[in-house]
Amino acid sequence: MTTPALRRRSLLRAGAWLALSPSVVIAPSVVLAPSVALAAGPAAPERTRLAIGVHHLADMAHLPLVVADRLGYFRAAGLEISWVEGEGPVDVSAGPYEQLLQLPGRGPQHQAFVSLGRAPGLALGFATRAMPQARQVSDLRGRRVGVAASGNTAHLMLQSLSLRAGLAPSDWQVVALGGSAGALQALRAGQVDALCWGEPLMTVLEHRGELRIAGEARTLKGTEAVFGGPMPGACLHAPQVFVLRYPGTCQALATGAVRALRWLQTAGPRDILRTVPEAYLMGDLGLYLAAFDRVRDSYSTDGLITFEAGRTALRALAALEPGMRAERIDLPRSYTNAFARLAGERGRA
């Protein structure tokens, strides 16, 4: 019997052709089917009540969603949003772009329709108690590194950094820890020697002297150094049938998200603290603002996904699982910019 894990690995193996054959060119997606429905102008949302699945809304990768919700941008677009953090039925998901390429099935079954981040917003840090003398990625040899989930963006980042440092995947061990609370507990209990995680946790631990940062993909420059090209961050995505059936709903989501992304470009410290729920601040307003400054460059400015960034994600997946065949992954079908582009045009009108 074929298990979901085997199906996922089968899909992942489909990317090596692209990664191993740089001369191959796949034409980027210019216009996808949803744009046809939007050609005459934005329609009212067909679905006004939506459940959006998100791993941990307090993570800064999802701050644009928090802003759009708290400032009423989704509501102004005609939507009522409920957030599902954990198991449960959802209409739309928020998460890393590359997970669209990992879902079981032949080719991408989900489509991203607005980007929240143009960089992953992650950092690699060594536990100062377990690795007091460590200064470079090669010091991870024989060590355990905590990530939220195996195969996620942090895992891809570790793979890329270790290969550049001359380490083989077998030289270190990845440990899946779930949420930030589990990561904090595992680090302090000595269950992991390093963390590859997002903000605000990494800045808090660095400030408290519990971590020493050894690599980052929180900025465009840092992301280029880690992945060798632009790498998408979080995005809103849904099954392709949902995107085709409810273009007005996807447009409303994109409109609220792009409006929040623009707000973040000019928001000051007081704006951030007035908007973000107190429970997300980890008990220290100053450190939260410091963490925001470190990832501010990672947020998308327009909600668009570039073909180059998608190709970087696919190559990172190919490095994680050698032997992939890219002919089974139709990269241009994994995203559409129709909704974010129209949201931008409306915002400038």
C-alpha cells in the first residue's frame, strides 16, 4: 500500500531534472485561469466566511495576516475569518510556498495566490551551553538541530548551509519540535544543540545569551547567501479548484493581505505594538520590536511571487531529496499573481 509519506517522496523526487539541468528553462506563469474571471473587474467574495489554517499565527512570518485581521482589512473586503492553528477543516492555508510542491499528487494540487514574504525569515543559532566554542556551520557535525517539522523551510536552509560548509546530510540530525514552546523547552533541556527557527523566538534567545546566530535568511541578502537565489516566504494558498471556483473570495483575501503588506512598509514601533496582540510579544516589547526590525526586509512589498523564487524553492527541495524528476512538477501552475496584481492596482487608484 502506498503511504502519504511515500507519495510525498515520490513527488519530491520529481524535481532533480530542474536542479541537475540548469540549461532547462520552464516558462514562468504569466496569466492563469483566475485572471479570466477578474478581467471585467473585481467581484464580491462568493464565500464571506473562511477558515484559514496556519501553523502558528504568532510567528512573524504571518504578521501580515495579523495586521490585516486586527486593522479590519479582511473585514473591509467583505470577509469574516476564523484561524485554525492545528487540526481541523480549512478553506485556505497560510504557510511556506515550497509545501505546495510537497503535497501528494501529480504536480501542484494547491495554488499560491498572494505572497506574504520574499524571504523565509529564519535564522540558525547554536546553543551557547551545548556549543560554547562553535562559530561556523561546519561545527554542526554530529549535532542535533531543532526545526518545526522535517522537510520544512528550516530543514531546507540547514541542508543548503551544511552543503556549502562541506557537510553531508548524515553529519547532523534534524529534530522536529512543532511549535515555539516546544523549541524553547528542547533547547533548555539539552535535547537539541542548535535551532533553525523564525522570529521573534530567535532574537529573544540571542538577547538572553542562550543562542549565537550562525546564519540567517531574514533579509534578501542573507537569503541569497543561503539559497543562492530569491526564496519565497509564507503565502496564502488553496486547492486549485477553490481558486477557480471562488475568484472573488481569493481577490478579497489578496486585497486585505496586500493592504497589510503596504502598512508594514511604513509602520513605526507604536503602530506595531498597538496592533499586535499582547500574547504574541513574548513578554518583552523591546525585543519584539528588535525582532521585527530584523525581519522587516523579508516581507513582500506587493504580494507577488516570482518564477525565480519558485525555481529556487524547487532546487532546494531537490538538494534535500536527490533523484527527483522535475517533469512531474509543473512549477508555473503552483502560483498565480492575478489577484495580488489587481490588489496593487486598486490600492494605487
